[in-house]
Amino acid sequence: MREHGADLGLAFDGDADRCFVVDERGEPVDPSAVAAIVALREIARVRALGEDEPTVLHNLITSRFVPETIEAVGAIAERTRVGHSLIKDRMAETGAVFGGEHSAHYYFRDFWGADNGMLAAMHLLAEFGTQAAPLSELADRFTPYALSGEINSTVADVPAAYTRIVEAFVGRAEFDELDGLTVTGVTAEDEPFWWFNVRPSNTEPLLRLNVEGRTP
């Protein structure tokens, strides 16, 4: 990116169902920011066709800013478990117009409810072209909170680890088990929010940790 002075970079995986984005500084753009940008465009597109309250899916480790963005324009945000096949099934069940995962999978109702990195890239290019700011500034507007990224730890006894987590945060957090264990801090209105999720790997003896807070 820096060598060529490019405005943005796009990287696709082997079957192009995922799209990763790099800004003009050579820094990765958070996939949650891409999900929020594409969600707004898909909501606007179907609204123009007469669909007043479209549903948009986001998995539970995307930034809190994703559902906030969806709901701010009057659409319905639905939180889902992590996983390609799970989200494709939920897209079909709900008729959601779009779905975004923090793994850079982006799902489109008008692409058979499946994920398509190229469609996400075209949405991003179109949005980028409507304004004069560099991509880093556009991405920053959609990344207001601090995300850890996924941190993997080898854990032999997952239930015991869950028990230790609950014991450590009981009384100062709320818990849910939609997918793994999500712990959301109980904070006053003037305190910065925080949450984290730990999920066991399906294939390795690992716990996957994702953390987000209002501030670093």
C-alpha cells in the first residue's frame, strides 16, 4: 500500500467469501466497521424499494457499534452465534437483508443468503467514493470503540475455566450463553461500557477471547 501510494487494498480468501480491507497507511480496517458501512447501504437500498424495517444480522463478537448503527436508522438488529452455516440458516429463517461477522464474512439476502466478499468490497468502494476523506478517516468513524481482536489460549478444562470467570465477575457483570460465555459489565451511565466473550474452539483445546470497551 505505501509503496504504491494506493488509496485502499482489498484481500480475499481462496473462495472470495471473505474480504479484508487495508487503508492508505497499510493498516487493516476492522471488519466490524465494514459490516456497519455495508449494513447502512443495504438498509437504504431496500428502503428505497419499500421495505420499512429490514432485519440485519450481526454475530455476538462484532463491535457494539454495529447494532447501534443498524438501530439508529430504524432497522432491526439481531445478534447471532458465530459460524458460517449458523448465520446462513438464520438469514433464511429471518429474511434478513444482510449479515456481518467479525471474521469478514458478509452475507446478502439477494445473493441466496450466502456470503460474498466481492459484494462487500463493491459496497465499500461505492461508499468510499461518495466522500473525500481517506479510508482511514472513514473507517475511524465506524470504529469508535476499542476491540482486542481474537486472543486464543490453550485450556484443557473449559467448564472449569467458565466457572473461574463467573466467580471472578459475579456481582459486577451480567452473563449469557448464546455462544460460549459473554460477560457484560454492569456500569453506571457515566462509566465506559465493557464486555467480553469466551468461546471454545470446535477443533482445538482452545478458548477464544474477544474483548471490547468504550475506551482502550
